[in-house]
Amino acid sequence: MNQQKLRFLVVTAHPHDFTHSAATCGIHAARGDQVTVVSIGTGLYTHNERLHGELMKPPGERDRTVTRQRPDHYAKTKAEELRKACALFGIEDVRILHAEEPFRVARSPKTVEDIRDVILELRPHVMITQSPYLTGHHRLLSGALDDHAEAAYASLEARTLAATARYGSDVPPHRVAAAYFPGVYFEKDQYDFYVDVTDWFERRVQAEMAFRSQGHTDDFARRRIAVTLGSIGWYAGVMYAEAFVREKPEVLPGIIVADNSLERAEEPPSQHIRRISGAEEPWK
């Protein structure tokens, strides 16, 4: 396989959406690959659980420091949380586009051009963005779109524009080699591959803790990551994993079998149990 250093562009609808592929991004950043994270929105109207809770109270019992908080202050908090989470994985290039929320391409067409400009600047080999398909836990029974799918549409349209030569521009077009969608937007039988992130579990927990504005307490964050990454890991045959779906099949030079698949074929059952549980040798 090609061992060249890669450039990754991660595009999300909201700041917290980065966490769905955070450990995988950390693995690549640690290898020396370049990773840039772009959040289309500030998260201004996303998961403000504290404000929601206060507004559920009778007017006389509400905390006015929460209900009267300036929106730009909350947006700044979300930006700080995103940068803190990215820093845990060695990612320093973090950008927020401040698109109107809830994000819709039709209402914010300039966002597509903004993402195209980022692509032409960074010239990434890989794009990780949100699913353009209404499947998994983000599908809506009404058939209406949500800002996660809209973020995907904007990203993929921007990719197409970046690959198109433009009159009057001195910037050469750029074609992104591959696009992937985090598995959180799909059912397990739709996953194309897993990334073993067991060694990154604690940092995934810390990244979840970073989003205090969303009510992510330490206990909540640890439980959430243990359950979600643990569930994926169980299917992958490791303790913790992140799953991905390819945009389209890729052309390979031949059949490639991952080293860990070959190793597992030769291991005894006890090693399998240790790997997915972290436990000591069973039957002792």
C-alpha cells in the first residue's frame, strides 16, 4: 500500500460531530498525516441542554444567567470545546464557517464555495464527512432532511466544484481521492471497515467530556463512549472501534488482507477473549 503522507479534511455540521471519527483522525495525525477539521455551523442551536432545562421551568424559577446568555457567547464556548477536543488528537487546524443554523444548502449556498476554497487551499487526499443517506439513527420518518445530511451534500458538492477547472482562476483544480462517512450514521450491517481505537479510548472519553455545554459530565461521557465504541468494537473483534462507510468501492492492486486478520486466524480462543475484553487469561 502507498505509504505517502496523507492530507485529511473532516467536514461536519456541528462541532461535536467531529468526535465520531476523532480517534481515527488522531491515529493519522500521530503518523504525520495532516488533518484539518471544519465545522459548518457554530453549534449555536445544537444541544444547549442547560438552556432547554431552564426554559422547561416555570418563569419565576429560571436562572436568568442562562436564559439571557448572549448567543455569540454560547457559540464561542462551542468553538473552544471543539478546539480542545481536536487538540487531544494532535489536530491544530480547526475552522468554523459560521453558516446559518439549522444549516440548509439552499439557505446558505456560499458555504459550498467556502468548503471548495478550503479544498483548493489544502488539497486533501481524503475527505471524512457526514452521511448523505438518511439511514441509521439520523434518518427521519418524515423523509425531511436534517443538517447532518445537508452538511454532506455541501461537502460533496464543494468537492465536485474543486475538481472543476474555472475560467478566470489561476488555482489548479483538485480531485479528492477518497471520501468516507462515519459509521454512526449507518446500521452495523452497512459498515465497510473498522478502525481499532482501543489505545485511544481515554482520549475519546476526554473529548466527550470537553463538550460540557451539552451536559456531558464525566460519568455520562465515559458511559457513552464505552457503550458506543464498545458495541462497534464487539463486532470488530476488539475492545473499542470506530466504523466507516466508503462513498464508493476502491480500486486495489489485488486482494489485500489486513495484518490483524491474518494474526487472528492463527490465534487461540483465549487470545480473542483477551482482545475484546482486556481481561487476563481465561480458564485460570
